[in-house]
Amino acid sequence: MSRKLLLRGGKLVDPAAGRIGRFVVLLSDGLVTEVGGRVEAGDAEVFDASRLLVLPGFIDLHAHLREPGREYAETIATGLAAAAAGGFTAVCAMPNTSPVNDSRETCEFLRLRGEKVRGARLYPIGAITKGQKGQEMTAFGELAEAGAVALSDDGKWLEDGGLLRHAFEHAGLFGLPIVQHAEDKSLSEGAPMHEGAVSARLGLSGQPSMAEAAAVARDLLVAEMTHGRLHVAHLSTARALDLVRRAKAAGIRVTCEVTPHHLVLTDEEVAKSEFSTRTKMNPPLREGSDLEALLAGLSDGVIDAIATDHAPHHADEKAVDFDSAPFGIVGLETAASVVYDRLVSRGKLPLERFAALFSAGPAKAFGLPGGTLAVGAPADVTLFDPEARWKVDPHRFLSKGRSTPFAGWELVGGPAATIVAGTVVWQRVDL
Amino acid sequence: MTVGNLRTKDLLGIEPLTPDEITLLLDTAESMRAIGQRAIKKVPALRGRMVVNLFFEASTRTRFSFETAEKWLSADSLNFAAKGSSVEKGESLLDTAKNLQAMSPDLIVIRHGSPGVPHFLARHLKAGVVNAGDGAHEHPTQALLDALTIRQRLGRLEGLRVTIAGDIAHSRVVRSNIWLLTKMGAKVTVCGPPTLLPGRIEEMGVAVTTDFDAALDGADVVMMLRMQLERQGKSIFPSVREYFRHYGLDAKRLSRAKPEAIVMHPGPMNRGVEIASDVADSGRSVILDQVANGVAVRMAVLYLLLGGHPLEGES
């Protein structure tokens, strides 16, 4: 028996297919099978998408699902459910679990676990080096076979330039991008916030912007030489963005993502919140000038994707002083709404770019299926209600993580339903 | 006496205070000084109130000064040092705080190595919180006692030229002093070696220089900061001798300041590193006045935060 779902009445925004407007979308057996002005429902179930935006399923390139190893902070089940509630149909899971995702066995476990639970799809990211120790390459081919879509040592920037060179060369065999958390730790010294006027005032040590830019510059040079595919994770500074812009113009194969929090908050938030650990993440919140540069990069296309860097911690781990708190906030359930409310609604980001940054952009960066609702594409759809009014209440998150600087924010616009492979995996309760 | 009051239950820093609140604290401290000069140094103002001194970092001056202030005001005090406490057994800061709360203290005086810990406690506790130093962030009672000392010697704060020199980066004393002095209309210059001057500290409203001689020209007040030798492990400053040559205060250098200029130091001093003994022990030095004023300032803080009924025994 074939499963069919007809989405009717909504506004389709599919930049990759060049379709914006009233279209009816038919999903059959996990694929998009028809898109048109009029599509016969036939035996399909009809989903009334009136007043909703019909968008290609959102893909998050950067999340931490904590399983295996720290199931008290998040599990694959809670993480993928939270993703679906945030409008994401797919999530790329960073390898910094325990054990690290550096082997075929762990990678297969992640993929199979992801297939079993209801929610977004899971795409594992494999480690570049064994144990993320920066010393010995993992078996990229085996990881790719087990489902890895990219390689990264996550929070640990691969310092060893020679090793990075070989990683780019070897990863090319399997078409995998290398994802770098760009932070030269000899410059950042692990400081808990951004170095600037606010850190000077608060007496906290700071990570200078150049710690990110210097790392990006080195990575770009190695990528250029090897023709490797570099993806810069959670890019946060104007300097680093400028380097990526120039590298793209020079034909270097580089993509980058930014997070919602770096687009709407600055380091002043640390002071305003009186050292709340909800404002501590890595890279840290930067300055107004960085934020403005990132906004420009979203619109002009230098930035390929918006990613959450969803990094749940147990409340006890965050209920400590600012210096010793772990880096990281949750983001899956607020990302799209925050960006829509603060940027799209306020005319700072066109709707088509919004759709592309959450779907086509990330799909292209990692070479993933989806990112469009053209015929033949996976039936992964984000239905977004541009009029939804809601207040961020972390206690209602499906994620186990509660730490977010957006707690209490009143937002307009939010996910209404999430469809993965033609099945509604999450729906707002009132719909 | 008539006192106004502070707007909050806590003293977390000088930054949130208004000039009126600063003046209130200084005036109250002035009237507290008399108590220390009596034969019987005790008034019943805070009888029955409990103050916990929670020190996660070593302190001699500040802790003794708070304890003295508590005793003279008749508060009951409990001393907690991280060493030998349940913190060493792995208790979290939040649990320590909750356990303290269960004993219903009225006020907690906290010293901690990390910025923002007093703010964290203030969010979680019903008791008032006094910041006795949080990392390199603030040390409000130090700035208040410095201001009291300056006012006593020079009669005012407004319009004075104050030079603060030394390890600016790691100093909570300098940040609280910048807030206080700029709010009260003094002109502040901070000076130190480039490796110990945080970038953009000038955005706090101060002049910044690495030239110590220039910084001393025409100063009314010279405040020397302690060189935090324990933090200089890496590539901060090559040698103590080189530091003293460029940033040490001796009598010859001090002659660039105004003739009536005073010299201050929050202690503990490194003689021969940031300050020469010929200056530290001279008539220009008000370093011991600072210590004496510390008790009066802390009495004022405790008294005002605990809602101070009129001082009994005052005429």
C-alpha cells in the first residue's frame, strides 16, 4: 500500500527549485512526486497547509546529541524529537560522544538508533582522528560506509597542519568535507568569553577574534593546496568571514555555517545577564560589528547555512560559576523562530534566503539528500507558521537541555509540523 | 542620624551604584569611624543578625576587616574558608549556597576567584550578598575605603587626577576604583606594561598609557597595584628587576606627581617590585589609613544592607 500525503493551501518557498508561491505538493512513498497548481488528491491524505509556509525540510549541520556516553544530558531520541519540534527534518551529529564516533561500529550504532526513533533523520559526523586526539587518522572509508556525511574533530581544531593536509587528501576519495571548529587555542587560551570591551570591564579573560581568523586562514591555505573541501563550523567573526569570502572568490572549496545566537546576541549579553552561564558557548558571543558582518554574509550568500550548535548540558553542570561552566547552549527548538522573528520579520533577511539557509544551503555543503521539494526529492518538509506567537519556555522543550539565552523571549513565527519521508513526525498540538 | 538607603539587598559591585549611594556609603563610613576610636568598640546595631563570611580565596586584610566590622556592630558571624570545608569534598557552589541558606543568614560576604559568583549567589539566595572580591571583576569595599581615604586626605574626589598603575589585567581593585572615581568626577589614568593592560579598558572612561613617568605627571593620587607574581608564569614580564625599572614607584619618580600627592596600595605590597620602601613608609603613604578605613567602610555596608535601625548609643 502506498502512503500519500497532499499538502494543500500553503505557500511553497523552494529556492533550489526556483518555486515560490501557491503550489500543491504530493508526497508518495517517501518522495516528492508532484508539485503543481492543481494536483488531484486521489487516495492521498490531505494536509491543510493554509496560512503556512511549505519549506524544504530544515537540515542542521551541527548538533550534539550526547549519546552514547552522556545520556543524562541528551539522547538520540530526545535530540531528534527536539529537532523535529524545531522544524528540522535532519540533524548532523557531532562525534564528541563517549566513545568518540571514530569507528564503523559507533557510526553504525548512531545511524541505526536514528532510524529507530521518531523525529528527524540522523546523519553522523565521523571524527578525523582517533579519539579526537589530533594524532592518527580514522578509517574515513569505513566511516563513510557506516553513514558518516562529514569528518570533524568537533571542538578540537585539528592543529597539526601536515595531518590536516593528509586528511583533506584522503577525505577526497570519499567526497567527505572536513569540518573545522576554527580556534587556535594558543591564542584563545580557552577563555570563557570574547575578548573586547566587555571582557575588559567584567574581568573575564577573553578569546580574541583572531584566534578564529588565524585558524580559518591556515585551514584555507591547506584546503587550497589539496583542493580539499573545508567547512567552517559556527563562524562568528567579521575577520574570519572576510577570509572565507575572499577564498570563495578565489575558487577554494569552502563552505561555512553560523548559529542563530551569533546573529542576534553580542558579548554585552554576558554583562546584561550578570554572568549567566546561559550566555557561555564556544565560539563566544561576539561584538556588534561581527554581528553586522554576519548579517551581510547571510544575504550576499557567503554564508551557506544556519546551524544550531545545539549543545545540551545537565542543569547541574551549568549551575556553576561562569569560568568553570561548560560551553554550550541548546538551540534546536528555537533556531528557526529566532531567525524568523528577529531577521525575516524585521526585513533583515529575505524569506527565500531564510529557507535556503536552513535547507538547500546545508544540503549542498555536506552533499546531503533534500534541500528542495522538487519532484524526486525526499519527502522532508518543514511547515512553518509565520503568525505563530509563542514564548520560549525551556521547561517545555523536548530536549533534555534547558540552557538557552532565549528563555522568556516572545517570538512570532514557528514550526507548525515536520514531515520526514512523507510522515508527520511532529505537529504543534493545536493543529 | 538620618540615613537614606541602598536600592538593593546586595552590594555586588560599584558599577550598579549611583553617586548618591556612593556618597551615602562614604558618609555612613565616616560616622562609623568613631566607634573604632572608643574604649568599648561595640554597638548593638546588628544584634541578632547573622553574617556568613564565605572565602573561597585567601584573604587576610579583607576577611579580618569584615569580621571586625561584624563584631563591632554586634552581628553574629560565621567564617567559612574553602580549605577544609565540604567544598573540598566536591560539593557544588549551588549546594553550598543552599545549605547556607537553610541556616537563614541575613547576609553573605563572598570572596571567590571567578567573576560573577556573588551575582550567582544573589540570584539563588534570599540573604543579601556582599562582593568581597570576584576574580578580576570587582572589589567594591576596597574602592569605597580607597575613596574614603582620599576624601579624608584631599577633601574631595571630584576633579582629582588619579593614576592607577601596575597589573591592570588581573586587578579587581582597579575596576571597582575606575567605576567609583569616574562616577564621582575624578580623572583616572591607568598605566601598566602592555602585557598587563587589557585592550579597550579605555572604554570604561579612563586614559591609558604604558609610560609610567607620563602617568605620574601632575597626579593627586598614585594608586599602586600589587604585581601578581603568582600569575606571571608565562610570557607576561621577563623579570622583576625589569618591572621595577619601568613600573616601580620610588621617591624620584614620585616627584613628578603633585607635591601633596598621596600614595596608596591595596596590599599586600611587594616591596622592591611595584613600590620602594622609601615611598611605602613615607609621609605621602596612606596605606595604613586605608586598612583602618576598611573596617569603617565595611561597617557602613553591613549596616546599610541590613536595613540599619538608627545607631543606638549615638547622640
